[in-house]
Amino acid sequence: MNEHWINLIEKISSDERLTTIHTALLTAIMYLGLAQRKKKKILVSRSRLMRYSHVKTIPTYHKYFKELQEFGYFKYTPSYHPGVKSYVIIK
């Protein structure tokens, strides 16, 4: 499992498009993945990702989260049901 995360960290560190906010969001996603003991499908919520990444505003969160999807770091599957969590699949 560690090799998976190491490869992702290497990819992040060599990607010049990423800012500190991108990196903070990806770190928050990795933290949740490690806490859930998952490599690919990670349950996420906006509030947790904002809290762990220290992103303070919803527009900023959405902008950088969307860019990470466009850059191909993960696929996001939202859940519109309050009892079912949204998730990302790390690529």
C-alpha cells in the first residue's frame, strides 16, 4: 500500500501546474485514504477536505478541486443523498 502513496507523492511533486492549495487538497485526500485504509476509492466530504486542507472558502475549494479532476488526479462521484458519502477514485 505504501508504494501506491509514494508514487502519488512523486507525481504531485513533479507536476508544475500544482499550487499549494492543490497540494493541500491532495494531502487531505491521502490522509482520508490512509485513515480508511483504502488506496483507490476514498470516501470524502467537502467539510472534511476543507478542514484538513485549511481551505477557508467554498469557491476556492470548488475551483481547486475541479482543477485536480481536470488534471486527472482523481474521478469524483458526488452523492446527493445525506446518508451516502461522496467518493473519489484515485487514478
